[in-house]
Amino acid sequence: MAIRNIVQVGDDVLRKKCAPVESFDEKLAELLDDMKETLAQANGAGLAAPQVGVLRRAFVVDVKDGYFEFVNPVIVKAKGRQVGEEGCLSVHGKYGTVERPRMVEVKAFDRGGKPFALKAYDFFARAICHEYDHLDGILYIDKATEIKADGK
Ligand code: ZN
């Protein structure tokens, strides 16, 4: 495993639409392992493949509900709303207020190509929506009603 460099806002790679993962191979496993390690080191809640410069539809989320990997995810249902603060490892030193659904139902594949579905609520749902947007070149700063410097 290796820590990968996290791309920062301003880099075009964050604004591109990612292609589906086609091969559930060792290269994918290595990517996900590296993303997990990179996320842990950055102490973040989620990391999407384009944030490490890979234009593929995959992201990882690490929240109190656990650590999850999503490959070729689709949000099949979204319900309710929550308004809260979020930040992004690619938008250093800022956070913003963003409205998200309170619940999302996601279908995706694991690293071995096995399909799964789950329902996520509250912060877990927020993290999934945030990472999912990255796969389409969308950043939270496009949706935030207010953006602040994080003061650290
Ligand atoms: Zn982000």
C-alpha cells in the first residue's frame, strides 16, 4: 500500500466525469488499498478515485458506520433532507454548508465485482453523496450556500 497525492481544486482532473471500472483486478485492489491508506492518513471521511488522479467510478468512505468501498455506485433512492457542514480533502482549509438527502440507497460493487446494496443515513448519507458527486466532476463548493475558512 502507498499514500497517494491528493489532487487539489483547480486541477482539471477533479472536473471530469469518471468512467466505470471495467476490471475487478489487482490494479483495482491496489487503488482501493491506497485510497484507504491515503484517507486514513488525511483523517478524512471519504475519498474518491479522481482525488488521487484516477478517473474511475470508485470511492471509499470511513465514518462511524464503518469503512466501505463503492465501485460503480448508483444512488437508486434519496429521501429527506439535511443541512450541515462539510469539507473536502481536495479543497484544503475550507468548509461549507450543503444540503443533502437524509437517506440514500446505493447499489454498487465490491472490489471483487460482487454487487451489494445499502441504505445510509445522516452523515454516512452525506459522505456518500459528496463522494458520488466527485465521480461526475462536482465539488461541494458548487452546491454550498456558504463557504468559510476552517480557521485551523
Ligand atoms: Zn471531496
